[in-house]
Amino acid sequence: MKRPSCHLIILQSAIALAACALSAPSFADPPNISGVWNRYPPLPGTFSGQPDPPEWDTGEPPLKEPYKTQWKQLQEKRAAAEAAGHPLPDDSALCKPDGTPMVMWAHYALQILQNPDLKQITVLSEFMAQTRRIYLDEDLPPVDSIDPGYLGYSVARWNGNILEVITAGIREDVRFMDIPHSKNMIVKEQLFLDEKNFLVDKVSIEDPQYLTRPYEFKFMYKKELISYKISEFVCDNQRSIILPDAASAWPWKLDKALLPKEMRRLMIGDDLEMAC
């Protein structure tokens, strides 16, 4: 019996390897996280009296002193003002952009656009029509070279099925949950789909000047049907409702028909306690 030549064996082996490569799942392409996402579990009705789900609690920030005491005093002041019926306005009540990482808090929907050709992932927030751009496969520039902004400058790389994002250059007057920070603060995120196809965003804030350790928490989102449409949200900044002592003059009446559908869904009764 004639033996096959070495060249034939090599050719057959190459063909077999190519067939295996074609049939095996590809891990080179990252998961597709495009779509419209809402926080999960959802918040109860705005005036339902029900507490927020524990998953929304980011915990107490590990601030150094005297910032820790100052932060707690501000939270006590906010709680007292709310109990008195005149909540203190936060940045969103003053029509300021959320900033990072607050934009990912997603009280309203987020739309994620994943475009490999642009080497960019774009996050569109329904609230105040904010746009966050995350540049892929770039190195983070030195902080001093970044023009400070509300959302900062974000770069990311895929590490397997995890999108690892780093953000710097966030304005010092941007206060996530009233937390102060330095110009050198870094926000790190890991975005991935879990076993139930929920989108998870694990956040770690690093700022040795203000924090004793990284401040870590996570957000979770559920994907909406492709028919879900994001509404226009324009914050009119009704300064007439902000009192001189910075308290909001609540409640007052607004035209519900002009509000985003998500807010209309959350409303109960005729009065809307909202500062924008």
C-alpha cells in the first residue's frame, strides 16, 4: 500500500484546522451591548411611598476627614429639608449635566451605540439628552492635558467579554451623590452581560486625596424591546421655583403632556414635585 506523501498530510491537516476554526465560536468579537437599557430593578412610582430597591444604594463613600463629616452633615440637611416639604435642589434640579459616573445612574433610559468602524461606544442619556463618548483602544491622556468636562474623557478596551473603561478629566464641581473630589480622580468601569443578559456596570472611583480606598458599587440594566423609543428631555431650568435659601418651592403644577413618557408613567396625582 502506498503511503501518502508528507505534503498531502500537511495539506489535510491544514484543511482540518481551518474547518475547526470556522465551526468553533469566535471569541475575537466582543459582545453586542447596543440597544436601549433601563435600570433594573425599576424604581417604584415617584409618589408611591415605597423605598428604592436596595440595588440602587451605592453605600456610604469612604471619604477622609474632614470630608466625611461634611458629607454626612449635608445628607442630614437634605433629609431634614425633604421632611419639611422643601427639598434642597441638586445639580439635576438646576439643569446641570449629570457628569460621570452619575450619567450611568440612568434614572431615565440609556441608549448604547456600539460602532466598531468608529472605534467608539456612544452612550445617549434620555435625561437632558446627554452624550457620552467612549473611545476604544486609546490610551488615557495625562490628566493635565484633558480639558475638564462634566463627563470627562473616557477610553476603553475589550478584555474578553468585559469592556474596561477609564475616565479622567471630570470637573471638580461635578459631585456624584454630593461627594467632593480632586482633579486627579479616576473612574474605572467594567461593563459586561451577565448570565441573564442583564448589562452590569461595576464602578470604582479612585481619588487618594479624598478617599481612603476606592469607592465601589455597580449598576444593572435590563434591555428594552427594539420598539422602545427615547423621548426628548429638555430641562427648562425654571429658576423661579428656586427660593433664595436654595430650597425648591414644591409643589407646583406643570403640563404633564410636555413631560417624557417615563416621568408621566411615574407620576401619581396632579402635582409633580420636580425641579426642572
